[in-house]
Amino acid sequence: MHYRKDKYGNDISILGFGCMRFTQNAGRIDIDKAEKEIMAAYKAGVNYYDTAYVYPGSEAALGEILERNQIRDKVNIATKLPHYLIRKADSMEKLFQEELTRLRTDHVDYYLMHMLTDINTWEKLKNLGVVEWLEEKKKSGAIRQVGFSYHGNSDMFCQLVDAYDWDFCQIQYNYMDENSQAGRKGLQYANSKGLPVVIMEPLRGGKLVKLLPDEAKKLFAEYPIRHTPAGWAFRWLWNQPEVTCVLSGMNSLEMVKQNVQTASKANVGDLGEAEEALLKSVVDIINAKMKVGCTGCSYCMPCPKGVDIPGTFAAYNRCYSEGKMEGFRDYMMCTAMRKIPSSASNCVECGKCEQHCPQHIQIREELKNARKVLETPIYKGIVKGVKLLKIYG
């Protein structure tokens, strides 16, 4: 495993374990499976584990696994303050203490303001006393380093970087988002201010692997240097010295193994002009196929009317990247084969989802578009049949 330094010279593994996508069975995290994956990563040298208050069951699962294996003090925990749930000052302390209990620890190594969106949001938190609260926590050792995670444009990101004496930050960044979100401009600006940068969505929620068009797969397969699609995406990131750590939501031992192997061989300068050109060609192919730029982060959820928004967009995109039958099958499984259908047609256009979408997708309009393609007469017949026969997934 290779390591890069945080602001204070501590070693951080260039591969971090994103704990949002633990495998679930019957609505509960499969903790024994998650334990095998986390311990495989730990033994391979991964020392950065990212979770959040709002990831269902994630903090508690991580805390239990680290305690079971007596490795809490040998790894770094990153978790997040859900500032969007805070209406009064004492809520910060209440939420933080709940996180410590879940994580079975007395301190958090890297603490983020979760999905900090703009300066106004930060100012509201300041008015509630967040700066004083954070400084007290740092002084006591309960919080070691303070940062923020961000989805939005590069200009606002740069303003937020300058708004406080942060220790680190976290952005969505990948070869598809080089010039969107915080982008390369934001990455380099944070680095110029001495901030380590943690990367989320390196594979765009898996889209840079699962939804790659055949033409893109062919480009990778025919290139003289052979890497998996995920390997190319990670190497593109680790080729940049400004990137400190790349998070991956690893939910299989094979995924852990592959990512660790990639991380053990990746270095700054590995990709030259020819490799950059290859990835730009892949981006052009993907952009020609994708209908909705959804990463599957699920910040739009839950929908008040039960619409499976990420599932709908994944199926809609798959219609164009892999074929309509594949997309239709996905949509049927994620919406119709449920006790309570979660179809796009349930949308009442309340707009709540759009307030939370990091990608600023016009979700209501795109759900209409998806519905036109996916909710065919055959689909509607299947929905009726599922209700009649009570065949639920």
C-alpha cells in the first residue's frame, strides 16, 4: 500500500474504505460479510475508513467491527456532522455523542461537515456556534481534524476553502467530473492552501464500470497497457499528486483485492499523454450514451411518494448504454417487484429531491422522461400481475 501525508504529516493510505455501501440483507447490514471485507483491507494497509451519521447502520457496523478486532487505534475513522438536521446549538453535541456511541470510540480522527453546500450554510452554522464547538472538541482530542465534504461548482468550493481553517476536504472527482463539481480547479486550489483532498465517487457510483458502453470497453481492451475500467479510473486519480486518498465502497472481497492491487502499483506520473487521450475518448463515448448524470448517491432519498429515484435513473441510463431489455429488466426489479411499487409514475413533482441532489439534476423532468421509456404497456401489465399474485422481490 502507498501512503500520502495529511496536513500534519500523518500517513494516509491512498485507498480509503467507503462504508456507505455495505451489503444489506432484509434491510440490515450483513456485518459478518462487512467484517471480512474491512479486515482484508486493513491487513493490506488501508487505514482510512469513511462513514456518516445518515448512512443507515454504517457507523454502528464499523464501530462493532473495529472493536471486535481490537484495531480502533490502528486506523482512522472519518465521519460526518449532518448539519442539515441541526436547528439549535445543542443538537451538535447530541448528534456527535450519538456517533461516538455508535462507533464505540472516544474520538473521531477526521470529522467532516457533511455535504456543505455554500457559504450561507456555513454562516448559519457559525451563528449556531459551530466554530467554538469544533475548537473545543479539537482541544479535548474528541475530534482530531476538521473538514467538509462538498458537491457543487468549483467557485463556491474555493470560497468555502477560504471560509475556515480546515484541516482537509472531500470532493467528488473522477475522469468524468474533471471539469464539473469542484473539479480539477477545486482540487488544485485546495492543495495550494495546504489541504489534503479525499476523493469520493471515483467510479461515479460504479457507473464507470457497470455502465460503460461497449465502445469504451473495447478501447480499454485494445489498449497496449491492460487495466480494468476501475483500475484506469483509480490510476487517473492517483496520477495527480494533489489527491491524498480515494474512497471506494468495497462490498466484496474480490473488489478489495483488486483495488488493493491497483493501489500498490499506482504512482504519480504513471499516466502520460497517450493514456490521458484514451480516457478523454472514453468520456466522449459515455457522454454520448448517458441520459442522466446520476451517481446513485441517494441524497435525493427517501422520496415522500416512494419513488426509487436512483434505481429509475440507473435503469434509464442502462437502456442506452447496454440495451433497452437490460434497462427494462432493472427497472422492473427495482420498482414493480415490490410490495409497494416505487415507479417513476408515483412522482407528484413536489421537488423535495431536487433540493438535495449534489449533481443538480432536474429530477422531476428526468423522471418524466424515464417513465416514457420504461413504463410501457408490458411494464404496467407486470405491475398489475405482481399486485394480483403478490409476487414481491
